[in-house]
Amino acid sequence: MIYDILTEDNGLMSVIAKGIKKKKDGRSLHPFKELQLTFTKSSLPLLTKHEILLSYGKVFSDYMLEGLYFNELIYKCIPRNEPSSSLFHLYKDHLLYTNNSNHPSWLILLRFEFLFLKEIGYQLNHAYTDSYEINSNRLYYYEYGSGFKEAVNVSDNIITVSGICLGNLLKQKFEKINNVSNIRLIIKKIIKQILGDKDIKSYDILR
């Protein structure tokens, strides 16, 4: 079996585990576990030893689709074999957050999307100067490469959010956002811009 793993020191990488299908401990390599691994140095390292440090059982049982979506985002957006300690800890912290919470699915998804985009250099923000204050009574739309702008005479096919919604998003008060569907549609479009021809298959499963 070939496993894709996210590591603190080597980033996203692959390892091969020989004979794992015949071993009873194959389940320990299921998703949503923190492992201590030993592997050889080669273009496709051979896994020689693994030990479970922490298991996120609730993610596996109750938030499987959400977790697979996190994994797919990382798998398709992150270059391989490039160390990223901050991404590793973001993923780990969010698994812990999910595992210890009873939050609805939309909140868990939105929180990860927002923090993940920030981590890879696509932080959601408005397009104005730092002194600009979001107007709660206005609508805003997102322009890729610039940020959120005031919606003035925009066409019907433009996705907009209220100033209150945008303010809560940028302050990371996710639980107070009252128009989650439009925010996540905007995020989906941003991710699509980042990936180009690649698709996030698990996104539509979660809709």
C-alpha cells in the first residue's frame, strides 16, 4: 500500500508499506491519526515502523466526509515534499477542534477553509486600505486577487454577502455568520481559481 502522509519536517509525501494488507495493524494507518513513523531515505520511502500517538476517533466516525475534504484540499493545493510546519499544526489543531466539538458541519468546514486559505497565501480580506470600515448596511462581493468590494450595480450572477456577514468572517466569528451558503460558494470559487483544471470532488458530496 502507498500512503500519502502530512509530516512536520517533510510536508506532504508518500511512503510505501509492504505487506500491510496481511497485517492486523493495518487499521492503525487509517486516516485521522497522528503517528510516529520511521522510514527509509529514498524517492519512495519504505515504512519500517509506525506507532499511534493520537487517534481522532470522532472525526473518523462522525465527521468522515468533512475530514476527507480537508485531506483533499491539502492533497491538491500543497506542493509535495516541501516542509510546512505551520500547515502541519493547522491541520492537527483543526482535527483536535473537530474531535472535541459538537459544532455543526458547516462551522467546522468554514473554519478550516478560512484558515487554510490564509495559510497558503490567499487570506480573505477586503480590498481597501487598513483604515476602511466595513459598512453593515451594504453588500459586498469578492474579486479574485483583490478581496471583498462594495457591491454597486453588480449583475445578478455575482454572489454577495452582507456587511455584517463579512465583518464576522474577517473577525473569525464564524458562528455568527448568517449567510454561510454564499460565503462558502465564494470560497469554492477561490479554490477553483487556485486549482485550475483540478476538482475538489468531496466538496459536492458535502453540499
